[in-house]
Amino acid sequence: MQSNTQDQNFDAFADKFEKNIYGSTKGQLRHELLLHHLQEYTLEQGKPLDILDAGGGTGVMTKALLELGHNVTLTDISGEVLELARQKLGKDSHLEILHRDILSLSTDKQYDLVLCHAVLEWIQDPIEVIKKLLASVKPGGHLSLSFFNYDAQLFGNMLYGNFDYVEQGMATKKNIVRLSPNNPQKPKVILSELDALPVNIIKRVGIRCFHDYLKQPEKQLSDYQQLKQLEIKYGSTEPYLWLGKYFLIVAQKKQTIELFSE
């Protein structure tokens, strides 16, 4: 998942990670919303795509893409997380699993679609990782980035009354493994960095713009389908997209790459 020893991995926490993330409406809704917003790049191509799921963890997204008939390369730095993925995915001729960090990936092969979901918030240098991933995208192909939203994290903590935590910069203690991301990203900063790269931004979406703020949390489950439809309706709309606990950016790599300075 990460690029150096300061970045987060989930060895020894794989089972807990799987249950906490995908054993709740938070994980289910995030996954279903991502699939919905990516469907025009994964469902309507008329042919199998070559897809890289970089830092794809336990393979939840990879499984969905394999079921759609695509060829998927799943990578992660955590061996224990990938073992859960192998158990979930089984043997599949359309699947390749690589145990390595993103910056160690070869760019000899390029993909129609590269996914990097819920990874940037765990690493020290997300921009370096984005540039590496973009090198693995075919001209005309797509890069999908989804990450924990710093601005939404601050907003939520203010709503919950965690004023001291906000004043302290929402910092987490070093050397403590937590399931709360240690380096959330600001969407407008990532968008600004992408402006300097050979891509066109074609989608910006807030993921879970309302779910996490409900005053009646039981409605997350009891009214799930209605909530999901409202998330779909407003997730791409100002001002709500900026409040999503996660932010999704889909960028298309330009067909003709002009030389640019780093």
C-alpha cells in the first residue's frame, strides 16, 4: 500500500481492518458508491479491461471487477491483507496478485484503468505515488483516486465537539497503528497537483456526504437504500461533494503527452 517505512500497513491487523471497514454500512456504502461512479469506465467498454488495483487490500473492489469480466492486477504491501484477498478471490486466470509497494511497481505494463482507493491518506508522499501510478495508465486511459478527506474530517470533528483535537491539528501519536487515516488529504490540493500533470479531470465526487453526519445513526441501516440514492444524487453537486468523508477523482490521461518539468 505504501512507499516507505513511515507509511502505514496493516500486517497483524488484517482481520480487524476487514471487519471494521466492510462489516458496516460505512464500508458497504463507500464500495457501492465507487462502483456506481466508475461504471461508465468499467461496464460499457464492450471488452475486458486491464485494470490495476493499487493498494487494493483485501480485494473487495478487485472481486467486483473480476465479476464484470475484467483482467485485474491486485497489489498491496501487506502480506496478511493479501492472504485474506487470496482466500476471498480464489484462483482466477484473470487475476494477478503482487506483494509490493506502489513505488516498486514496474511501469513496463500500462493499464486501461488504474485504481488507488483509500491509499493516499496512509502514505507520506501521495504526489510521488500519483505520478508513479499515472505512468502505468495507457494514453486515453483513466486514473481513479479516492482518499480520506481532511476538510470533511475537520468538519465532522467540529460537529462532534472535538474542539481540542481540532486545535491540536488532528494529529495522531507516532508509532501507534490506528484504523483512522494518519494523513488525510485536501481535495483541492490534490486537484491542484493534478493540474500540473498530463490529465483531464473528468469526475469529482464526494463519497458519504451525509451518511456519517446523521443525527440518528440507526437510519444508516434502516433507510440505507434511500440514503444511497441521495448520496448518488448530490455527491457530484456543489457544495455537498466537498463534505464527503472520502473524495473521488477520475482523471483521463491525455493521448498526446507533452514534455513537462517536474
